[in-house]
Amino acid sequence: MKNEIISQYVEKVFAFALKRTYSYDEAEELSQEILTTALKELPKLKNEQSFEFWFWGLANNVTKSFSRKMGKQRAMFSYDVPENFCYDTDTDTVDEELYSALRRSVAMLSKTYRDIIVLHYYDNLSVKQISERLCIPEGTVTWRLSEARRKLTKECNEMNETALRPKTMHINIHGSGDYNGTTIPFPTVYIDDALSQNILYYCYEEAHSIEELSKYCGVPAYYIEDRVDNLLKRDAVIEQSKGKYRTDFVVWSDKYGIYLEENAEKALLPMTDKLFDALKKISNEAKSIDFYRGGKSEDDLFYLYGVQAFNYLRSVYCKMPRVELKPKYDGYRWEYIGSIETGAHPRIGLSVNCCGNYGTNGGYSHDVYCHFGGIRYRPFMTDNMINACVDIVLHGKSDDTESAAEAIQKGYIKRDENGSLLVTVPLFKKEQSDEFFALVEKYLFPLGEEYAQRVDTLLAGYKKLFPKHLKDEADFFTRHLFFSLYAVLINCWQRRGQIKMPSEDFHCDVLRNFD
């Protein structure tokens, strides 16, 4: 069997992975592991007729191993802003009035049929799962589902899997917490059912009552009450006024990306050359700083210098208040974040993920910058991997062979031509960071006031896009945008040919001593 057959499964594998992971990037990573393992094991398959059964069995085994591994990696995390969401590419534009009428008709069905329709189309349960939930035979579920469809033919001649057209919202979190994804699941697990997503969608721009939500969603009020009670318990909605509920976190839509498309580059254009000259001077003088470079070229390090410089610039010149995330129902400080974006107008996506520890060499963090300038996502290290990498850089070896082996598997450590271990991530000691930031103060800070004025004008319009009750969230994301506009500058400089595209294997990450 030719390896090309596996290429036909790429999209199916990604869809498979997306349902079994907690983020778009984890799904990407799991997909790669499944496909790589399949390519490696394919020669062992003797009967080509059993490929399908063999392939999905292998995918399940890889997923189990991946879940155990990610359980360890998720133990402690910190996201400045989470990575970009996957987008819903469904461009079907069926008349919404048809579906509004259909939802009303569903609400008018008798409980016998209505419960099955809701469980099947909103909760996405199979016939078998509905049978177990309602304690009735599978044959009865199948018959009632068929009868319910027949009763709805006046409003929808061909009932299919999108007949109720529930809105799809992708939900993630940012902040910090202690979750392993299995015994301690991420908070999104409790609010990610289809009906809850629709309630959150309708309550984002304005508050709604239970009765109004029942009408919009096309399900009886008691279903809505049950979900709203859970969303209140999970800190996902608030009761803004008596009997009126409002989504209590940011839900990204295309309007945010459209605003940035129309205004971001325009705001920075008059000073792009001055900012570029400042970063070139920083980059040239940084060559004399004796930090560990991880085998990176100076062209690639320019990207790392830039994100560090603009992050430092934000800490001094950004007037937006620094927002501390409030403790949630589980005691950790995090916040939900949703998306109904189509992908046609992506927001400026510069993500910052990090994990820190206090190891044998003091406190070090692994900071990962991604989703800008063609730079790919890279997961952050766990605390033990950080320690192993720092030990190797500073002392040439690590006694934690298990963590070092895991770091090798993930590409954070490799062997050079002499067989010695080489950490692939640059490392700054405290004094080396101080030297670098002195260069930022020397060359970039003189432009700080002008940059801040231009960005403040841009951000003032951006903040107006957020619902008024989400003031803290608006401040949080506009403060991050002050820094992430660096991605706009990078795109401009790449387009003009002022900087080289990053190397194919380059990841923009750094180990930094924070003591």
C-alpha cells in the first residue's frame, strides 16, 4: 500500500483530534502524532482490506498516550492570550426565518418527541446515548425521532443534522490553574454543550430572559432554566437585572478583526521605518550579549528581540490598566473566552504562553510567542523539562533523564554532530536580560510616546466594540493588543523585504531567569 493513502485522511484525522483535545493547537499536535505513527507502522500492515479498521485503532491508541502526556503538561499553565481558535467554515446561507419557524415548532411538540429532538440536535447524543438517558429502547428512540421529523415537515421538508441550526461557539480559557484534562477537566467541559453555547451566543450583545431564550433556541423554558443555572454556577453568565441574563466573557466575532484590518496598519504606518531602525540597532548590539542562543541565526533572533522589546515597551508606556483575573468557582484565576469568528477576518494573533518553575538553578520560565510572521505554535515546557534544559545549558548535563528524554522527544533538546546534548531554546540569565532591556531603553523608548499616542487612538475605537459590562475584559485585551501590534509591523517589514522570513524550523521561544 502506498503512503499516499494516509494523506487522504488528514482532514478526517484533524476532525477526530479536535473532538478529543482541549484546543486547536493540541488537535494539530495530536493529528501530527497519529499521521506520523501511521506512516511509521504502515509497512507492517499485511492486509490492505483492513486498513480502515487498523488506522482508527492506531489513532485511538495514539490518542490515549497523547492524553496521558498532555495531562502532565497541562498541570500548571499561564496564557497571556490563548492561541487562535479554529474557525467554522460552513458558508451555508439558508433562510434564517425557516429555522426560526422550525424552532418554534419544536417547542410546540409533545414532550415525547421534543425531548428526543433536543437531545439529538442540541446535545448531539446518539440514539444509543438517548436510549440510556431516557431509559427506553433504542428502537423506540429511532421511531420517535423519525416521527418528530415527520411532524416538522411543514417547516423543513428535509430534516438533516443541521436542521435546528444551533450556533457553534468555540470556547477556551486564559489564565492559570491546575488541570490534568482527565480527572480534573478544563472548566470548558461543563459549558460546552450546544444548547449552552447558544444561550451564551444570544446573551452576549444584550441581556435576555428565560422566555426570550426559549424562543431564540427553539426549546422549552425548563431546558433553558437548567442550562442557565449551570452557567451561573460555572461563572459563565451573570444575572444583569431581574430575570435577564448576560454572557460574562468575551466572544470574538468578525467585527473585531474587521476593525483591525481597517485601522491597525494605517495607525502605525507613519513610524514603521523608525521602529524598524530602532530594532535593527538593538539586534546589532545584542550580538555582543553573551546569552545562550540555542543555535538560532541572527535573522531568526530578530523576531525574538522584537517581541521582548515590545513587551517591555508595553510595561512602561501602555496606559491601559493592568487587569488581574478574579478567582473563579474553583479558586483559580482564569477567564473563559469564546469565538464565533468565520476566519474571513482574523484578529491580530500574537499569542504568549508560558510556564515557570523554581528549580535547582533558581526561577526560570519558558515563554513561547507564536501566531505572527509565519512563526508556528510550540507548546510550552512543563516545569521539569524547563529544569532539565536549564541544567544542560548551565552545567552540560541533567540528572533528570526522564524529563530530558521527554524534552528530546518534543524537540527542545537535540544532539549535535559530536553527540552532545544541545538545547534548542535561547536562554537569558538575569544579567543578560538586563543588558538587553538597556538596549531597548536606549533605542526604542525614545519612540515610546509617539507609538503610545498612535496606539491609544486605535485602542479607543477597539474598546467600543466590547459590551459595556465587560470593561475589565476590554482593558485586558486592549492592553495585550498594545504589544501584539508588533505582528502588524512584522507583516509590513516582511512585505517590503526588510527582514527575512523565519526559518522553517524556527520557534520564537526563550528560557528566562526571573529571579
